[in-house]
Amino acid sequence: MYRPFATRTAAPSRSRPRTRALALVTALLGGLLALAPATEAQAAPVLLSQGRPVTASSQENGGTPATAAVDGDLGTRWSSAFADPQWIQVDLGAPAALGRVDLRWEAAYGRAYRIETSLDGAAWTTAYATTTGPGGNESLPVSGTARYVRLQGQTRGTGYGYSLWEFQVYGTADGGTTLPGGGDLGPNVHVVDPSTPGIQAQLDEVFRQQESAQFGAGRHAFLFKPGTYNGLNAQLGFYTQIAGLGLRPDDTTINGDVTVDAGWFNGNATQNFWRSAENLALSPVNGTDRWAVSQAASFRRMHVKGGLNLAPTGYGWASGGYIADSRIDGQIGNYSQQQWYTRDSAVGGWSNSVWNQVFSGVEGAPATSFPEPRYTTLDTTPVSREKPFLFWEGGEFKVFAPAKRVNARGVSWTGTPQGESIPLSRFYVVKPGTTAATLNQAVAQGLHLLFTPGVHHVDRTVEIGRPGTIVLGLGLATIVPDNGVTALRVADVDGVRLAGFLVDAGPVNSPTLLEIGPQGASADHAANPTTVQDVYLRVGGAGPGRAGVGMVVNSDDTIVDHTWVWRADHGDGVGWETNRADYGVRVNGDDVLATGLFVEHFNKYDVEWYGERGRTIFYQNEKAYDAPNQAAIQNGAVRGYAAYRVDDSVTTHEGWGLGSYCYYNVDPAIRQDHGFRAPVKPGVRFHSLLVVSLGGNGHYEHVINDTGSPTSGTDTIPSTVVSYP
């Protein structure tokens, strides 16, 4: 599946006979193919690669140079050394709008390979990929603007090298249409300033539409320009973002409230998902703001000049959330919140712990006291980099990309903000209906991507191959992969930032929904890691959806900072096989850090970790409610699949504040042998673990491996392990 890439064993180095007859037959066949009418509906592309500068990773011998693959002679060829991987690259001389790539393979061909494109020869985007290449003559549709085109061979089809009679790139030499940056943000981005009339009415109307629209198509962002706003109560429903447009939270002050409550669900806040508040200062009317949310609801870069209540009116159930880079002057009332993670913030105090409250880098946080009260506190966060955000300066929109922090404690914005300011003109503003080919062209052209609120369908993978690319969503913009494609894939490059969007699986099974780095990724990104922030993955709920794995992290040093990866347990298209998804998150990369990891309800393992030196600070999980019986989750001799599994090959791993809950409501007799599974090694360590049976619907026998007491009864009392081993 998605295990680390293993290099194939090279065949012994030797030459082999070639026949001129074979070359002539191939030439005739190539000539006939060249006479065949083009199938492209666009203007006929022209051959751009012939005679252009070309380089390769290797060559078999002196008679098979890279230049032979672009000389137009079907009797000469390039061939590589007998090993994987190998590549050949052509420089077109100037950016061109690509149309197709033709490969004229000799008998030694590539079974698995990628066609990659680049504007600068350094940052590469995958334009085509296969693992079932047939050899012979292949004509491959590609799109986008590029100067450099590369065939990256991954797996050979024979024991010999890769061998091409011709490597032909077709397109439009003038580079085609250049995509514009910047522009209008669309009708569902509501930009206001203190003089805007009827702000409260706008807020109320969107809340009326979104309050209970859990699986609706509405998406909205309210953006407040710097200034002071009096007497507002911004109630936030589903898929609604509210944010200030200052460089600091205190630039935009609301003398009023930003409220999330649970009246729509009879006082139960456990389904208050998919919303956010960011970059604002609040002076609550009664001294305390109410933020009663559960998963996928971020509270970032906020300054509350008072207290914060995390429970709904009446103190009904609430099931977890996330605060980062925020200052709460007063006390945070946790009350009925079952679990919560707070990072790099400052608080005036904290009350109550319920099951699992975790803090890292938080001034004013309670000291570690797990298992009672259930607080787990790290003095600093090892590595963090705040989410990019839109702001208004000098009469135009810009995006601020904050700098990386090491061993952070407290908020990032008390002094001069550290990071990069990027004008909106360097972003391609994505509207619903934009094709994936256009998105890939924008990235290849050097633009970042800003998804406007809405539902965006993609019929091919969005490829992020340029270092430092930002993909930012507004209003919980939602990406739906059609026809079983992977929605988004990041190359093994530095500093990509993904933030603020939802990936919703389509009805045709996608092998993955989101991939960070290709299989076998090995580059060191410690100085400038890729970050995944407020990116949520969903399988089912809005309709039938299917996926093999939600998120695969192959690149080293990746930071996953607040994600909810969810196989739906309610909504439309829900059933043990209807929205099948066996695995939630799989980590193959080394030195990956997860801060605020929420993964729920997958048919098998919710999290699998293969990389070395991985760290997780806070994990929340529920096992799949809808398992029909014990046999459906039998894992060989083990009863049930662990919520979080570290592979036996791993020697170093650490986690703090991890919880797993079961609620087997179809068959309450189901037993899980353990919530967590890990190798017993000195370098593999866990702190503050717990498992909970919700109302006695199923039970755990142990917390981790064979350690920890079983859950029992119907009282929903956690079984805990303070440290392991």
C-alpha cells in the first residue's frame, strides 16, 4: 500500500543485441502514428522538444545519450543504467502551454513513472503519473505552463534500464494564456468596515441559513476591516468563518460577541463542526464569550478581553475543540467539554477537566495532574508555524504567512509579526467550477491558490510541486475529488502551507484524499516544513463517499496542526460498507509532528505511524460506531483495530494526551483488546493515555498493548495510563 518506497534490485550490468529490423518496424509504426489525426479538441499543438537541450540521470553506454531521445530519429535511443529511479529532462527554452507528451519506448520501458513540469527547473509539478505503463507508444495528455519537462522513472518494466527512441513534448510555443492573479473574492465573502450598514442583519441572515445546515452547500466568510465595531453578536453556524483583516487581532475590535451555541440541537453541542473565528479582539457584552463547539472548529489568533465559556447554554454535552495563538484575559470555563487542545496561547485560568485537556506553550495553563484532574501540560510547543491569513493593508488584500517558531510559548503577535507579506496578486483566486487543470497551471505559473467559499469539484489531482506554495481556503471551501482521484498531492518540497479547507470524498473510491510527499520521500525539510492546518477530511455524511486512506504523510518534518479526519457516523450515505474507508491517517515520513489530531470512525486503523521520531500532542478518537459485529473488526488474533498504531519497526516515538472512545451501538457486545498499540522499546513513550466506553456500548480490555485496566459498566468512566512503558 503506502509503505516506504523500496528500491528495486538492479539487474547485472550487461549490453544486449539490438536489431535494425526492430528499429525499422518501430519507425514505421511511429510514422503511421504520426500521420493519425490528433484527438485534441484544442488547437493542434506543435513539437517543442526536438533538438532542445536535454539531460538525464544516467546512460547505459556511450551509444545511448540523452540527446538521442530528442533528435527526431526513431533509429537512435537514450537508455539508462539498470536501476531505479532514473530521469530524462528537456529544456524547451521558454515557458510553453503544454498539450501532450509522446513516449516512444524501446523494448525496455517504464512501468511506473511520472511526467513532471517546471518553470524554473527546481520546483516540479506532476502532470501525469501511472503505475501500469504498457510500453510501446504512449501519447499522454498534459496541461499547464512549463519550460522544463521531465520523465521521472520509478519502476522499470524489464530488468534493463529505461529506453526511449523519442521523448516528444507538444504544446504552444508562446506559453499560452497567462492566468491572472488576484481579483474578486466572490459573493459569499462578506467584507465590511465600521461604516458598513446592516452588518448585524447580514450576520443574522447567514446564521439563519447555516445554523443547522450540517451537510448543506452554503459556505460563507465574514471579513472585518480594521476598526471598532459596537453592539454585534455574530452567531456562527456551519461552514462560516469570521476573521479580522488586521495584521494583529487588536487591529479589529468587536465590542460584542462571536457566539456558538447549540439551540438547533436541543442544547447538545457535539455536532457543532466546521466553523472558525480568527484574528479578532472581542469585548464580550456580559464579560464572557460563548464558544460551544466540537471537532473542526478553530479559535485562532483571538484576543478575548474577558472570559470564554466552552459549553452550550444549559451545559449540555460538548466534544472537543482547539485554541491557538490566542489570549484570553479571563478564565476559560471548560465545563462539559470532554476534551480540548490549546497551543501557544495565554489564558487567565482554566476550570474543569472532564476526560482530556492538553496544553502546549500556554501561559497560565494548569500544571500536569493526569489522571485527576486530567490535565497534560507541555511548557512549550516543539515546532509551530501559525496559519496564513488574509489581511488588508494599503487599500489591498494581502496574505501574511507567519514564520516558524521553535519551542514557542505564548502568542506570536505581541511584537512585530514575523513572517512574509504576500499581495493577493500572487494568488489565483479559485471560484467553484474552476478545473483542476487550471489550478495546476496556476501553480506551475508561480501562483498560490486561494479557494473562495463554495464546493469545488476536481476531476484530476491538484498537484502542488513548487516550494513555498500556499493553498488557503476561505469559509471552509470544500474540495470534492471526482472519479476516484486523489484531491490534492504535495511534492517533496520545502514550505508548502495547506490551510482552511475541507476535502469531501466522492462516491467513487479514492485511494487517498490528501498526500503530503510522494512514496519514498526523503528530503530534509526541518528548516522549512510543510504545514497542514485546519484542513479537514470527510468520508460520507453529505452523501456516499469512499476512500482507502484519508491522509498520507510521506514527507519528513511535516507539521499537522489541527485536523479532523472523519468517516461519517451520521448524515447521508452512511453505513459500514456504504462509506467504507479503512484508514484515517498514515504517516511514513520521519520527524513528523501532529498538534491537535482528531481522527474518527475508520473501518480499520484510524492512525498508523511508520516514520521515525514522530510526535503527537493531543489525539482524540472514536472507533467506528457501526461495526456490525465482532467478526467485522477482527484483526487476526487481535480483537479490534487500535485507534493509534505505531509500527513494530519504529524505534523512537512519543505522544502526550491521547484518548480513544468506543460506542458500538449496533453490537454493544464488541470488545477491543486495546485502544493503542506500539512496540515495547525504550524510545517509544506515551504520556496521559485513556480509553472510554460510552454508556457501556462496547468495551476496551486494555489501554495500550496489554497495559491498563478494562473499561466496564455504563458509567462512562475512563481507564487511564499515566505513562508507558
